[in-house]
Amino acid sequence: MTALETDYLVIGSGIAGLNFALLAAAHGKVTVITKKKPTDTNTNWAQGGVAAVLASDDSFETHINDTLIAGDGLCDREVVELCVHDGPNQVQRLLDLGVRLDRDATGNLDLGKEGAHSKHRVVHWEDITGREIQRALLSAVESHPNITILEEHIGVDLLSMAKYGGDPACFGAYVLDRTTGEVKTITARATVLASGGTGKVYIYTSNPDVATGDGIAMAYRLGATCGDLEFTQFHPTVLYHPHAGTFLISEALRGEGGVLRLGNGESFMEKYDPRGSLASRDIVARAIDNELKKSGADSVFLDMTALDPEFTKHRFPNIYEHCMALGIDMTKQGIPVVPAAHYQCGGIKTDVDGATTIKGLYAIGECAMTGLHGANRLASNSLLEGMVFSHRAAAAVREIERHAPSQIQPWSSGNATDSNDAIVVALNWEEVRRFMWSYVGIVRSNKRLERARHRIETIRDEIREYYVDFKITSDLIELRNLALVAHLMIECARRRKESRGIHFSLDYPEKLPEARHTEIQLTDGPRSL
Ligand code: SIN
């Protein structure tokens, strides 16, 4: 059995994990594990950009207010302030790392606008900003002598001193090497979850396949406090096409003047919000959902035809080409779009340095609940958050002491045998994702949530049996995590007796006077397996 020792174990290779790795490598050895290739991340798929106050007509106070308004009373003001104030520094760091960002005719950074931003403030590289950031970070990480990347490695469970009679301090993780099937033990002074979001809990999502909530599930099983998991953000505009797979149509299109229309050409968003197509995501997603339910249509349309076609092709080359390949010329016709699960605003509770409630365990990026997003994330604040908190966490772990028992138990599969029934995993996976969309989607109710709770408990019973009887595989680990995270999302949604931000309940359509986080942990929430 392989046992590895490092200073900092990072789980995940998106913006937060890689930026942490680079900064922490200045004072220790870093091991980054990533469950497929290092570019299989939500970051790599991000189109919009990074929000930061850079324009002369913008101000920190305006960005702070836009974030607080989108968050619908649930943001932590101190966290919002520190992120917004750090924005320009983090954009400079990206430039220093060699990230290319578009510039306007005068040579200044070109600033895009997205829903619920009152100013132009989104730096971007064409419509593939995340891919460009991932490229630059990865190239720096790959050439760093203090950083090792282990591809095709997925975390199974975190290691806890509680198993050895101590407090529950985390000292690393059991990790499955997907290529050999071996479970390795990696011990570390600090373990940093940068494992991204939970989009794959839903059948329709803008996220890549890796977004199965692994970090949140592992942290919860260890006893860390998680929260606000009812706040899944649904992006209003994901391409609707039988052969499209998952493809985001960036909010930046509406920022440049794109208008949402029904099949008959009617612009409908003005009925729902004075900001029209540029209202915040929760409002736009709910409005589209409502219109689709009323009409029975398959999609609405995003109309870019009023814009200069050359501008559209130049500003959104990736989206233009993708649509053209499917026979949709966005300079001449509306793009068919529907809402889909996009971003997890809740996650593992952290302080302003990314520390969770468990000693030695940190969470940064989408898997964390820092307090920045509240009940609804403002567009393009997430890459910013990834940069700000990876920076803070890297500084915080510098002096952290190593916890580890003298003798570490190697991973044991007990009497588990090789599975000959992998179809069970596939069917359970499919079922969770379908009922989560129907019962814990854009519009919720007590009855729908109750049905979802009942279904997830039955499915998790089946998964438990399967997990105990058969040797673990990557698919089984992901299913176990996905089902636990779905359970936590249902439970958080059941506990919120109001409608706020992205969480809308037919039974509690009003907002309560006081905004409160939904916190959940092993002692008062669903069982760990
Ligand atoms: C988009 O380009 O619409 C996504 C940006 C984001 O989710 O922040």
C-alpha cells in the first residue's frame, strides 16, 4: 500500500486549487490530486470572466452593493468587502501569471457587463476566460519544482485524528488511483478542498462530469459544518439542442445587448423585472421556467440579431462557432436556450482564510461557503472568490503544524468483492439526477421536497449495501458523494421556511424578516453513508 507525505494536499485543479498550490509551494511541498485530467474543471468551462472594480465610473461601494443585492440579504458584508477590495490585485496577479485579457481600442482592459451588475467590470478573454486562466495557472504549476500533480486520482475519504483517539483534526486523505485501483494514503499538514461544485446532482447542468460534490461530501462525513446548500444557482441560458450536450450561452451576451424572446418574438422579461433580460439570474431563470410551463414550449430564444454581426463574431468566437456547427447562426436567428443547474452558492463553511470547522481542513472555491454569495451569486464573482480565498488560505497554512498518528491504518476493503452489477450505479445516478430536477429544481414546495427526501433515503440505502459489498470504483465513489450531497441539499431546502434568492418555495413565497444561513452537520443532518 502506497503512503505519501506532503505539506499541503490539494484536492482539485481549478482556479482555487492551482493558485493555492503556486502560492503555498513557496513554503512547502504541494501535492495536487485531480480525478481526471487537470483541465477537467468548472474553471476550464467558465466563459464570462472575473468581476473587479477597474473602470473610472465604478467604485468598490457599487460592486459591494450589487453583490449584496444579488445575495438577497444573506451575504456576509465583511467577506463581500474584502473580496471586492482585493479584486484589482487579483486581476493584476492573473496578468503577472501570463493570463491574456482582452483590451479595448485604447489599450485598457475591456470590461464586460453581466446580469445584476450596475457597471461594466468583467475582465475576460474572448468568451473562454476560464480556459485561458486554467492554461496559465497549469503551465506555472507544471513547471514548479515543489508541486506534484497526481492525475486520475480521486479522494475517497479524509483522514481524521478522531479515529486514533484525538480530536477530529484532518491529516490527509485516502485516495483512489483510478488507473491501478490502488487506494493510497496521503498525509499532509493541511488538506485543502478545491473540488468545485455540485451541478451533476441535476440532469440538466452547465457543469462538466466531474462536478459531483466530492469535497462537500467528504467534509460532511468528517464532521465539518456545511451550509446554504439549498442555493443551487440555475443559469438562465444553456443551449437547447438535441445534439448540444452541455453548452453555456454566457450572460455576457445579454450584457452586450442580447434580448430574451418567446417563440413568437415577444420580449417577455420586462413583465418580470424592470432590468429586463439583465435582471439577476434567479429572476431570469424563474421567468423562463414560468413561460415554458405556461406555453409548453421547449425553449425560449436569446436574440443577438440587433448587434453588428462582426462584433458578435469577434466578441463571442467560441459560442458563435459552436452554434454554427449546430446550424444556428446567432447573427441571424435567436439561440434556443433553457435554464440549467450552474453553481453551488453554499458548501463547506469557512472563515475568511478558508479554514473549515475542522482543524487542518481548508475549503476554497465553489465547494466553500465563505459568505460572499449569500442566497444568489453575482455573475463572475466566483473566479474572483477562487483567487482571493486561495491567496488567503495559502498565507494561513504557512505555519500549520502536522497532526498524524504514529501508525496509520491502511485502507481496507474488508470482504468486499469485485462488482458484477455496475448497472446499479448507473441507474441510481440517473434516478437521483432526474428527481432532483423535478422536485428540488427552480420552484420547490413542501410536497416536492418530501417526495425527494423519501426517494433519496431509499436510494442511499441501496448505495450503502452496494458500497459495503463491493470494492470501490471511481463511479461508486462519485455516486455515494452525489447522493449524499443531494440529501444535504434536500434537507437544507426543507429547513428554509421562506423564499430567498435562488430558493423559491410555493408554500413559503415570502422572505422572513431575518436572513439566516442554513447550517448542517453530521450531528443534526443525514447519516454519512
Ligand atoms: C456566464 O458567462 O454567464 C457565466 C459567468 C458566471 O457564472 O459567473
